[in-house]
Amino acid sequence: MNRFILVINPGSTSTKIAVYNNRNEFFLINVKHDKEILSKFDSIFDQFEYRKNMIKEILETAEIDLKKMAIIVGRGGLFKPIDGGVYKVNEAMLNDVKNPMGEHESNLGGVIAYELAREIGGDVMAIIVDPTCVDEMDEIARLSGVPELPRRSLFHALNQRAIARRFAKEINKEYSDINVIVAHLGGGISVGAHCKGKIIDVNNGLNGDGPMSPERSGSLPVGQLVDLCFSQQFTQSEIIKKIKGVGGLYAYLGTSDAIEIEKRIEQGDIKAKLVYDAMCYQVAKEIGALGTVLKGDIDAILLTGGIAFSELVTRQISERVKRLAPVKIYPGEGEMDAMALNGYLVLSGEICAQEYV
């Protein structure tokens, strides 16, 4: 029986679109967006109509009938903290997406899925899976030292959990029976402690703590940051950009492109090597810290994300953490397949989509 699943994953400069027939992917495209076009929108939410219409045009050009979709899966966004899993996109979620915890392209995923499902009509459901705002942190992990500044769970929940489940299957165990540390290495970097099916501690990979990344600062010396904020050298928005957007590798090297940076290193660029090594050092340091969260009971350390394709990066991290647990590398992002799988499981009745309230 043919059951078509449309998967939508908005990113900062592109939108990934895939169509599956049950578990079989037969269409996948990553549409790059013109930066000049995106710059015309005042906010990410303002891009809604542009991205939705683009998806419809792509499907029409590929001669894929939108009306044949049985379910539409969108990447989840930054609304209020929730447990992991599958959720129906409903009016309550749409209201919260309009006032999100942060600006991020993933906020558009569920909204576009909902609108396309509404246009199709019938009983076509729009769902999201393991959104960025998944929050399963232990209460002890939330305390920062300043009551007004609790630590927040904002990270690559979808890919982290998909990779952890994949590893569990490879060793013939259930995800709920293993302890792993997963490091997602991309434009942002998040490192999570997965304990028996729950992500009990993780750095804020959007605009908070943890390792520096290609475009994000990660943890900063707090006193110096306060001084910088009140120095009158920078506006609030400029400081925020230093934390997310032009921080990390970009701040030091003028680029967030890992391939370009590695070419510089090959050509003998000493500064590029130092900064790149520092990123790897900080990732390993974060993994080591989470080893204490799991009390040393770690089945494996899993490295994933786009930068995990780099042997230079994975080798450096592995050398520092391999005594904690075996290191497994899963380059790239399994987000599209993870979303499609959950759509299939909903259609098959193996799982039920939760109500967002």
C-alpha cells in the first residue's frame, strides 16, 4: 500500500525537501536560498509564504502530487520546553511558534507542514519530531549559579536521538537500555548525555554554553562578557551576533567554512590550526564533563553532524576521549530519515502523535 510522506527541514540558507513511500525515499532535494532574497525579510517567520510556495513549486516541477501525501513531517522549532517524541501541529503550537524562545529557521517547519496539510484537507496530519526545544534535563543540570539564568535545553535533539537509536540497534539493544554521549558537530555544536532513553544534560547549542563552533562562541568568560556589554563599544544586537552568527571560528578566521579552514591548515596557517584545534579541544572537554554526569557508565561516544566528515576533527576529539568509552563516528545528519521514520510509524499505528498543549 502506497503511503506518501513529505518531509520538510528548513535551514538557515536552504530548505531540504524529501518524499518517501512508506520507508523508501524516492525524492530528495536541498534547495539553496538566495541570501539577498532572505535579507529582505525582517524576521524568520516572515519567510513562511516564500518557503511554502517554493516547496509547492519544487514538488510540481518534480511531478509529485501534493494531494497524495498521507502525512507531512516538519522540523520542530523553539517553542516551550517539551519531552522528546512526536507531536501534532495544532493551534496551540502555532501560537507559541509566533512567540518562540529564539529565532531559528526550524520554527518554520511545523507551520509550513500544518498549512500544506490544511490545503490538502481530509485527515492528513502535520507533525513534528524531537524539536530543538526538547527538554529532558535533570533538575540538578538546570542550576547555573544565578537563579535568574537557568541553563536551557536547546540543541540538535532530532539528530542526536536518531544517531543514539541507530547505535543501539547496531549493538542489539534498546535506546532505553544504553548510556551514550552524542556530539553533534555543525554550524552549532551540542553535546548531550543520553541516559536510558532520556537526554539528561546538554549544552545550549543555539546561543549559550558549551564548545565554540564555526559560527557560535560557546561558553565565555562571564565577567569579561559583562564588561564588554557595558563598554558602549557594541549594541545589544552586535553582542548577540558575536555569540551566534559571527562568533567561534568565524570571529577568529573570518570564515565558518571548515573545508576552507582545513585547506589553510594544510598550507601552513598556524593561527587557523590553533583555532581549529581549540574547537576540537573544547568538544572533547565537554564530552569529558558529561562522562561525570553518566558516572563513567558510558556505552559509547558518538560523533555526528557535518563536521564529523572531517578526519582531522574526529581524530583529535577521539584521541582525547577514547579512554572514556569507544568512539563511533556517524558523519552527516540523519534528520530527514528520522523524521520520515516517525511519520511512517504514526501512519502504521506503531506510535501515537502527542497533543501539544
